[in-house]
Amino acid sequence: MCQDHDESKSGTPVPARGKGAWRRIIRSREGAAAIEFALLAIPYFLIVFAIVETFIAYTGEQLVANAVDTMARKLRTGNITYGLNRSTDKTQAEFRRAFCGEVSILITCSEDEIATPNKLLLDVRSFATFALIPTTIPTSGGAYGELDTSSFAYAPGPAKSINMLRAYYRWDIVTDLIRPYISNVRPADGGRPSYFLIVETSAFRAEDYP
């Protein structure tokens, strides 16, 4: 007849060895911290990296904003001109290279990027009135879509003209899972974009420089 316990010499029942071993395993806390850390490590580090990445992206936004202000001031004061046959004239490539120099702390533009824009896109145009300056981001494909660059140009006006300088930069996203969704600029299928679009604009009337 099977018994679940043994008896000692004094007649006191002794728990079966198998059951006692399982009870000790269940009560043991050894390794629990390691298991808990393994379960929480991935979301924890995702949050930490997202915080760091958000800080760096914010710094990148400030760099682009400062570059737009600096280059717009040079256009406004006549330090940079276009098509006026002056020593201050800059071609589109020269203007892009100068802009890249303003953001070179975090953003590096290769010669290919300067010649064929892919991440850094600049739109410099003159308008008859301030009311004609676009106030929205041009996209293709309705509410959600890629950036529409068909209207972009490099054609700043002369003295006393009304101008707009707008910079777009596709900032790559690695760990920040929320940032891409706060922009309506995303792939045409509405999926998660791999970048966050930084947009900075300056509208101004050029001074009456000589």
C-alpha cells in the first residue's frame, strides 16, 4: 500500500521527500530578482532610450531653427543674394552648403545630400504679399502622405521683396515609438514612418540694401 509519508523511529510522520522538495522550490526566492529584471528590462530601456532620443531630437530641432533664423537674416540684409550679379550671390548648392554649416554639430550633409536633397530640404521663395506665403506642410495623398516637394524652389527676391525660408529635415527615429505618430507626414499607406519631420519657417521682407 502506497503512503505519502514515512514514519520516524519515534512514530512521528515525516513528509515524503518528493513533496518536501517541491515545497522548498516554491518557497525559494533565489533568482526572482533576475527573472523580474529580465521581464522589465526591455520596456525599461526602451523608455530610457526614448527619453535620450527625444532630447537629442529636440536639440536637432533647435539647431535647424537657429540655422533658419541665421540664413534668413543674411537674405534679409543682402549678405546673401541671388541672381543680382554680385559677389554675395549664392547658387542653390552654395546656399545649401552654408545652411549645412550651421547645423553641422548634429547634422552632417554629404556632397551627395547637397547636390541631391533627401533628408534636408530647403524652400526659398519670394511672394507678392505675406498672405500668399503657405501656412501648411504640403503633402501628397490626402491627410496622411509623404512630403510634396514639387513646389519647392530656390528663388529669393531682391531688396524690399517678401520672402520665405522653410527648412524640412527628416530626423531618423530608432527607439521613440510615439514621436513618428505626432506628425501627419508619413508613408502613403498610413504606416509608421521611420523619421520625424522637423519643420522651421521664417517669413520676412528684405531690407532696402544697396
